[in-house]
Amino acid sequence: MLAAATAAFITVFIAEFGDKTQLVSLSMASRYPPLQVLGGAMTALALVVGLGVGVGSIIANSVPTVLVTMISGIVFIAIGLLNLFRRDKDKQECTGRTGFFQTMVMIFVAEFGDKTQLAAIFLVASLGQPIAVFVGAMAGMLLNHAIAIYLGSRFLSKLNPRLLKISTSALFILIGFIIIFLDTNHFLN
């Protein structure tokens, strides 16, 4: 059981570095309270990893990966465009659970069908320890996203808000196009 949890922790922690969901956490932490972002990220990640562990083979066999990839890319582009053209609010107005829910939705969409969810599916299939894989994967996600959220809240939040808005929007749009064109091309070849 410990071996399965350790394998899942190492696999997910390494696979998540530089991943689109880590960038979402980094970006969201520059605008919202870090604990809201961490809570939203971990809720979404628990749902996605839980789906991967619990019913991963059913999802993999019934929903074409290309379709999931296309939808994820389109959602990222839409979020980037909405972020770019939305009216700015004072940071004071972004209270309550806004950061939690926005982070949760964005990470859920981005992570669904991602390599870390697939890693959880394959680890469970090969090791036969779903609870250990879930615990190890979530520990890897927690550490990875905590680092990103710390960096986002500590450093990105000090940037000019307009520059941050433009660069964040461009990042989401770029990620969307990368998802659509590179990942979809990979599946079609």
C-alpha cells in the first residue's frame, strides 16, 4: 500500500510541474486569497483524481479523448477572452467564495482527461490499490499546487494589474490553442 501511494505521489508531483492546472493555480492566486484558490484547486483535483481512480476505465472507453481535449481547449480560450474583456473590479470586491469556485471550475475542466488523471487510472490498473493511489496522487497535487499558489500570491500579485490581466489572458488563450492543436494532433496521428 505504501509503495502504491509513493509511486502515485512521485508520478503526479513530477507530472504536474508546469502543467496547465498548476499555471491556473499560480494565476488565480495573484487575484484571489490563497486559501480560496487552494481549496478550489484541491476540490477539483480530488473530483478528477477520484473519477480517474473510481471509474477511469469507463470514462476512457466511453468518451473519446479527442472530444475531451477539444472541449478543454475551447474552455481555456473562452476563459482567456472573458478575462481579457471583463470589467475590472477592485480586489476588495472579490470576496466570499469567488476565487474558490472559479479555480474549482477551471481546474476541473483543465484536469479532466489530463495526464495526471490518466496516470491515476494506469497506476490503479497496474498496482490494484485505488485508495493508496488516490492518497498519494492527492498529496502530490497538494504539494505542487501549494507551491504554485504561494508563488502566485507572493510575487504575481505585486505586478501591474493591467499587465497581469493581459498576460494571464494570453496564457489561457495560448494553453487553449496548445491543448487543441498539439494534443488533438497527437491523438489523431
